[in-house]
Amino acid sequence: MEDCIFCKILKGEIPNHTVYEDKNVLAFLDIYPHAKGHTIVIPKVHAETYFDLNEELLTSFSNGVKRAMENVQNKLQPDGFNVGWNQNKVAGQVVPHLHMHIIPRYEGDGGGSIHSIIKNPGEKTVDEISKLFE
Ligand code: AMP
Ligand code: ZN
């Protein structure tokens, strides 16, 4: 896509520090890292969100995420990871090209868990919400 910054990285118009690459995905270091080795993984096709990838692309994407995590593990030996993506503006997505954040975690790094993103469960009970899925 024309003015997508991550498509520009894929075309080689913007440089990147590659962590892992195969025919379907590119993983590179985040330029504003939130942890040592913070890595971004993108599919090589422009897709805005997870909903826009078909099963085949999702499989290759998640394989790429794993391979990138293994490379980070081997080079930096973190003690754990938080891995996830921001989907849509409300959730913090700034770049409109799907990307998985691989955030390596180190003992004593002072960070939180995925639960620290939000604590605002709304008025409805879990039982009430569960009815929607019956
Ligand atoms: P998000 O808020 O999920 O859209 O995250 C976008 C991420 O992309 C941020 O963590 C940025 O630091 C990162 N980012 C933006 N431009 C670049 C770039 N040229 N190279 C590497 N990372 C980038
Ligand atoms: Zn793109």
C-alpha cells in the first residue's frame, strides 16, 4: 500500500534491522523499543488487522512470529515474553499494517502483564455477557 510505512520497509525504501525473514513475514527491531530486543513482525501482504488475513496467511504469520521469538531468545536470552498486537486506534494501533509486538521480558524489568493494559470491565456480569455466546 502506497503510503504505509511498513510496506515501505518491505520495499526497502526505509531501512530496518532484520531479526527474521522468510517469504511471508519480516521481523525487525522496533525503533522505539519498550524493552531490549522489542521486535515487530509483519506479514508481507498489506493487511490492516488480524481479521484481514486468511487461514493460510495466519499460519505463516504465526510461524514467523515463533521463528522471530526463537531468534530473540537465542541472541538476548530473555526470561519471558509478552506478545500481542494493538488492533484499531482505540487499542493503540498507530501503523495500519498488522504487526505483532514481541516484547522480551527480563527478571526485575519493572514491567507489567497483559492485565495492566486496562481494568474497566463494565457494568455487566460475566454471566450476563456469557449469554451472548450461547
Ligand atoms: P502500534 O502502536 O502497535 O501501531 O505500533 C507501531 C510500532 O511501530 C511502534 O512501536 C513504533 O515504534 C514502531 N515503528 C514505527 N516506525 C518504525 C520503523 N521505521 N522501524 C521500526 N519500528 C517502527
Ligand atoms: Zn502496509
